[in-house]
Amino acid sequence: MHLEVNNLKKNFGDKEVLHGLSFNVTSGKALGLLGRNGAGKTTTIRILMDLFQANNGTILLNGNTFKPREFQIGYLPEERGLYPKKKVYDQLIYLGKLRGLSKSELKENTLYWLNRLGVMEYKDKKLETLSKGNQQKVQLASTFLCHPEIIILDEPFSGLDPVNSQILKEIIREQIQSEKLVIFSSHLMSYVEEFCEEIALIDEGQMILSGNLNTIKREYGRNRIIMKLVDTSPQHVYDLLKRDFSDLLKFHEIKKDHVILELVNENSKYQFMSRLSEKKMDVEKFAIYHPSLEDIFIERVGE
């Protein structure tokens, strides 16, 4: 499946909150939908789910108008929506009925996901008696209950400890490998990097960066290097290089134990290395800079 979002706009009253968003999602290649709080991620997801109507734009699936009601969609909202005073098993059965599962599928799927997520022992307990982490696992069970073709996960790791996070990681990988269409939204960039080949970065309702994550990383790492001198603080390294190499370098960032430098151009690298040697600087680390997604996120949308 291939989902295309084209020129999506949304107004609340006189205020436009989405300003022409466009991005693509393909089965088997998860998309990381990123942005600060209030950037427009949830509004975008609600339009995809047909909970909000867009003021402009199109959403196509395999070239045809996307009609969410014609597909099984597993949606995990950031604001959880189960019934705290209802028993776990009963409400999963109820939600499965709403999604059109047969009587045999209801029981089989419910028991499978309760067992898979390690909450089978709580199936006859009221949701409100469970810990936050176990409530999250029940919410996840409701998301995967209908074996969805399209999966939208908004902060899925919230409340999970490392062991349960690992279980969820395995499930997400399985869904991606089985060619499900997956949209993943999280403030935890390490998880996005782990699962997503594509990203779409939104800021104040505008698309400011989208495409293949590895390609974006290479572009951001172009002409940047990491530098560390033996027994020299990063601030002192920064000051030395700024004094003696300002014609070859753009000074980028001071980290805890190294500095990140940007070369004026690609050819500057060889001149820089030659002059370092001439000055007999005791280099402990000299490497190409590989930015993390968090580095890119902060650079593009940080204050």
C-alpha cells in the first residue's frame, strides 16, 4: 500500500493550523511523524482517521481517495481512551465487536494479544486497578486486536519499562516486516531511528523536512567533523581552532568531550589535516560527524 498526503490544510475558525502538508507512507517502510507539542501531528493524524475534515488537500491510498472506514486501522492515540471501571477482557471484546470481528475472532485475538503483551492475569480486573504500564499494554492490545492493515502509533512507549519496551519493539518490527502501513509518532528520537526509514518533520503546521532518514543524515553530516585533542577541554580546542583555522572552518558546536566543526568546503579537509600536522597538535579523535535524529530535530526546530 502507498499512502499520499497532498497539500493538507486545516483551519479552526479563522486560524489555519496546517499549512499545506505533503508526505508519503509505503507499506514495509515506517514513517516517523515528528514535531514539538502543538506542531500539528495529532491534527494530521485525526484527519487521516477521518475524525477531522481538512479544509484543503487530498489523501490517496494506492492512487484512490482514502476512505478509512474501508480498512482495519489500529490507532493508538497519545491521550488514552479505554474505560477505567470496566474489566479488561470485557472491553476488548466490546472494541473488537465495534471493529466487525466475528465471535471466534473476538476471543482468539483478545486472548492472543493479552498473552503476547503479558497482561493475561489481569483480564478480569478493572482497568483502573492496573499500573500505568499495564494499562498501556491493554491499550496496545486494543490497537492490534483487529490485525490492522494500517497502524498509527502516537507515543506507544509511554509508561513502559525497558523489558516491556523490548516486547513492543518486537511487535512493531513484525508489523513493519509483514508489510503493514505504519505511522509512528514519538518524542523519543531513538525509537524513531530504530523503526523508521522515512521521516516527516512538522513545525507550526508546516512541513520543514521529509524524506529518507539515511539520506537526510548524510546531508546533515556533509563537511562536518568531530575533533578532540589529548588533555584539552572542548572549549579550549574550539578557541584554538577558531584562532588558527577560521579560514577553513565554520564553528558549529561544543559538546561534552569534543567539538563539531563544519568545513568551508569539501576540499578544506585536506588543508585542515595538513595544517594540524604542521602545528603538531596532539589529536585524540578526528572523525566524520554522523548526526543523530535528535541533533537534526533540535537544529531544525529548537528555540
